[in-house]
Amino acid sequence: MSRAFRKSNNMTISLSTDAWSIIVDVLKVLKLKYDYKALSKITGFPVSTLTRYITGKTAPRGSKAERLLRNTLNNINFPALIAEYSGFDGGRLDLTKVLLNPNLVKIIGAYVLEEFAGMKITSIMPLDILSLPLASYLSITTSRPLHLVSPLPIPSPDHLMPLIFSDDGGDARAYWLLLRKNCSRESILFLSSRTPEPCFFNKLVERLVDEKMEIGGLFMVAAKEELLGELRIPPGVKRSYLLVI
């Protein structure tokens, strides 16, 4: 499958002439939920055109593919979609039903790529286990490598280092960072299912800055407003999320 988002020479995320592969995937996923008439309203494209795209008789190209992708993403009610699949009614939020669903990962992945298009992103780091499928999808789609953070050491010839910090109760906790060799000056896109714990996030940012790595962006599926203000996000770093809880 052609990649819809490729890295350019300056390492920014950009839409390319192959954007059709992502939008066709998204349309096929949405077709499981909506009929063609509803899809036409969401995308702004005629039913006849969408039918040809989804059945594979033809494909959108160039600027038309980009416009179709942006129209579709701009008209999807992401908070309602996440709430529906997670069963969220203002109480408990079960994101396993969202981030372990391959169809939703494709849609959310397209949203993330469009959100951070034009920004310097050289690698991707999932901050929790539920964001791993999304991170893997984005890594494959953009040809960006992954860095990992784990509660257990991972045998690897790459750069493995401990991350030790104190939690809110004052107890010491430890994680392990698996970074690629020679990765200084990289710009990392953080992915998280929820707003990360401030004590963990702030120590992680501090450690990566010490390693001369930049934070290129932060994406969360669900954000908790009272925690956002405690995150020491470097100035100018874009943060994005789909649902506020």
C-alpha cells in the first residue's frame, strides 16, 4: 500500500500525492457505520464519486485526495465517536475498545497525521501501552522510528537508560527508555491514551532534553483538564486531543 504521509527532506510531516491510500481506508471504515448519503454529507463529495473510491474503481489523487481527507476529518464528531465506542457517559472511560480497534486506529491515525502536518517530527514515542497500536500505525505510515518507555528493561543493542522519579505520594518509581542510537536532535511526537501523570511526563521531558532531543508534539485521545496545567510542555509544542474528561 502506498504511504499517504512521507517524510520530506526537512523531516516535516506532509501530505503527499499518495494521500488517497489513507482516505480510502478511512472511507471504508466509515462505510461500516454510515450509508453513502451520510458519507456524502460528511465528505462533501457526491455519492457516485464515493462509491467509485470505496469499491476501488478509481481513486482520488493529489489535491483532491487532500481535500477529501481534510473534509472527512473536519466533519467527524470525534468526541461522540470516542464516547460511543468506549461507552463513556461522563463516568468511566474504557479506551481499550477504542485503541485496540484497528478501524478506529486508522481514523485516529489519520487525524493525528493531519493535525501535525507541516511540523518537524522525526520519531514517535508511545507513553502507555494502549497507545502502542496507534504509534505502530503512525510509524509504519510515516516511516518514522519508534522510541519506547517501559516499566521493565528491554534487551536491545540500542540506547537503554533508566528513568527514575517520585510519584505524587513521594514513592520512587522507575521506567526504562529505549532510544535509538545517535538520536540527538530528534523531534519526538508523544502519543498517549490519556493525559500522562505529570511526575512521569515532566521527568521524561527533562531527561530527553538532557539527551538533546526535542518534543515535537503531544497527542492524547482523552485529556484531563486539571492535569494538563501540571505538564511542563516546552513553549511552542503543539498538544492535541479528541475528548476532554
